[in-house]
Amino acid sequence: MAENTNRNVFGFHGIAGVLISIVGLLIILVALITLAIDKQRIGVTKPYNPAPIRDVNNLKMISVENKQFAFQPKKDK
């Protein structure tokens, strides 16, 4: 049997490969956390605007019988 003389500790299949994969995963984790925090900030500064909902009867999944449990629009003065 031939001996494997092509061993390399610092090749991509050794320590460097592990470090590259860990750094890559950490970069992905930081990017996803940054995007999530950014979306949370947008949600805080621009909350949902209920102004386009003017009639409760036009909303889906709300019947006339259970509209007291649903969103009630403000009455225009």
C-alpha cells in the first residue's frame, strides 16, 4: 500500500478550512442579525398605518357577527 505523503495541516482541508468555514458562518450570522435589527428599527419608526381600512365589512375573515372582536376603525369627524 502506498503511503499518503500529500498531507498538509494548513490546507483547506485542515485547520485553515475549519477557520474559513467558521469565519464564513460568523459573517453570515452577523449579516442576518444586522438585517433583523434594521427591520425592527423600521417597524418601530414606521408602525402599521390602519388608515386605509375604512370599512370592517371589507376585511377578509371577519363576518358581521364577530366584528366586535375585530379592528374597529376610528370614526371620521
